[in-house]
Amino acid sequence: METRVESGSDKPDGGGATVRVSLPYHLRNLAKVEGDVTLDAPVPVTLRAVLDALEARYPMLRGTIREYETGKRRAFLRFFVCEEDWSLESMDRELPEEVAAGREPLLIIGAIAGGWEYSEAEPTTVQRRLIGSFVLESKYQRR
């Protein structure tokens, strides 16, 4: 299920982009949305522009993704764009066309600290990318 959001004030001349944002469960729960959120963002589409639109529509998310004082990403959240970690990128860097056009989502993922539990189950593709292939390769070589 996808939640549609129109933020019209960002697009006075009709220009702009429709961006999909995937939030972690705890932030979806806080914002009371299900599935991805679709936002209209001003051009150029940057991390800052998308997060500004998200926080304008869902004020309860202010301070949960970015620090109030500095505007920097909170330590236990990560940003992924087109399967790349953008967590350390500038907030003013323009997002790729795939994201600006809504074909790919901006993923906001809750980072996990601590260890991991060994499981015989094959990890998903997303888990492989997030954990890192070196961990998985060493785990499966122990069999």
C-alpha cells in the first residue's frame, strides 16, 4: 500500500518531481502511514528537499530523521538511493533521475547495532547488501 502526499506549495510553476520514500516500520507507525510515501518535491530533487517535504507533511517526524539543531542525519538511520549508501552524502546533492521520477524509492533504513544471529536460512538480497558480502561469505564458508 502506498500513501500519496501532495505538497503543492513546492510547485508554484507546476514543476517538480514525484518521489517515493520508504520509511522504516517505527517511523511509518509514528506517521500513521502504510507502505511507501509519495511526495512532490521541488527541482532540483535533493535529500534535503525530499526530507523537508516529508517533515512538512508529517511534522511528527521532525527530529526523528535529522537532528533539530544541525539538520544532519541521525546516527542510527541510513539513506539508500539506487542500491547505494547515501548516508554520508551532502544533503544538497541531487538525487538520481530514477529517484526523482519515482521509479526507485529513497530508502530510509533503521541501522542495527550489535551482533547478528546465525541462521541456516539463505539471507534475502537486501540483507546481503546491508550486511555486506564479506560477512555472508565467511558465514557460509564455515558449513
